[in-house]
Amino acid sequence: MKALTKTDFQFAGQKSVYHGKVRDVYNIDDDLMVMVATDRISAFDVILPKGIPFKGQVLNQIAAKFLDATSDICPNWKLATPDPQVTVGLKCEGFRVEMIIRGILTGSAWRDYQKGCREICGVRLPEGMRENERFPEPIITPTTKADEGHDLNISKEEIIAQGIVSAEDYAVMEDYTRKLFARGQEIAAKRGLILVDTKYEFGKRDGKVYLIDEIHTPDSSRYFYAEGYEEKFEKGEPQKQLSKEFVRQWLIEHDFMNEPGQTMPEITDKYAESVSERYIELYESITGEKFDKTQDVGDINARIEQNVSTYLASRKA
């Protein structure tokens, strides 16, 4: 099984390229962005040494579907998906903030709550909550985007006071975040899922705020299965979930959390294939559609280069 872990394209009009943990982003004429979803996978702020076949296609196609399904709520950067692993869109000036919204107390928020924390990012939390309990209403807990290492929690008030985002732009982002999350929850409920929490990134172009990057993918979001949620919650049992949390748990079981002295466990072909199958399961559960293994033919890099080049040329024609 093939996996795309590295790209080095030279597209017409290319000004620069940014290689992220998972995505490679090509700047075309300071006007468009070609975002390639590779098959790299990261956890605990480190890229794992082996790619996961079809992962990039899963993420790219889920994000594309949700960008289309929410375009009536707010403008977004997407123009086209000329390849299963590529989205081309408008280049926006990204805000250095991630808008994280949570509908249920779980994950890092629960770990902090257990330690006695009753305020996250300036948001007060009720006393007496339990793991995986719904908040009275979803809470927004933003982070600042760090160049390296972990993103840092920050309050709305600090963001505005430090001039990271203006009060006017933050109000727009906050409104979009709540509306996008509500739409995501509606779509998830139709699929028998609960959208637990997610993150959104926004940018600005020509004075207008746009939704950028991915949306509602298993890498940026956590989903629970609706069936059995209440019963498991009442019994204090772990929820059955759809996210890449299973990869983190596997690493923890193999004594790796990217802490000093720890060694990354071997990622065998068999394990990589099992992760690939889980991502395909995620895709089919979230979208309700059969996954098409289109990339399992020929040279992935050559296919992407051809498809993107053809699309870019068609825009100039």
C-alpha cells in the first residue's frame, strides 16, 4: 500500500511552500493556496515515521464536503478539489488563533478539570461535572498558534488586549464558530454521531473574514457514537469515539508521549494498514458514503502534479 509522505512540487506561479505536520501548502502568485493533504500522521506534536495510506484523501474529502455544507454560514477559502488529496483555494492572511469549541467535557479539558481547574480560557465551568458530560451550552476555548511545540490556551480578553485579533474580527469569528459547530452537530446527528469538540481557523482577505484550512475531520474533531452515549455516561464508562485518539492511545500503551528519554515505537506495515482501515471507517461513518480508493493506482506525486497543473492552467485560460 502506498503512502504520500513528502512532496516537492514546482507549480506555475509558485512563490513558496510550507511543509506542515500533515499538509504541504503551496503559494501560487500570492493569490491561491494549493493544500496537499499528505499521508503523514502526527501525535503529541511529532510526525510518526511511517505514512498511513489513504489518510490524506480521507481528510481532504471530509473537509471539502463540510466546507461545501457550511458555505451558506460563512465564506470559506475553498475553490476546487482537483485531486483526491488536494484543495485549491483563496490565499488569506491567517489569524494566529485557533477557535476551539467544546460541547462535552472530555480530553484535555477534563484532565484540567480533574486537577481542580474551573476556568478555561476565561470561561467559568460549573462545579460537579463528570467526564463526558455535556456543557449547558458549548464553550469556546481558543489557543494561540505556536510556531513550535504546543499551542497555548488564551482568553478572548487577552486575544483582544494583545492585539492578536481586533474585537470586531473576534466577534465575527466567535459567531461563525458557534454556527458552524451547530451545523456540524446537526449533520453528525443524522449519521448517528455526536460532534463533541472541534477547531476552526480563520483568515482575512480583502477586509472579509474567511474560514480556512480543514473542518470537521477526525484530525481536528472528536466524535462520539450517539448510540450508547447516555448509558456509558451514567455508568462512567469510556465512550466509543471516532477520532485519531486511538493512535494516541496506542502510543501511550507503548510508553510514548514525546517526553524526554522516550523512544517512538516501531510502526509496522500491519499497524499502518490497520490505522488506514480506521480512517476509512471514519470517512464512511461521518459522510455516509462509500470510500473510493482512487489513489491506489500509479504514482501519487505524478497524479497530483498533473491534476493541479491542469486546474491552474484552466484558471488562466
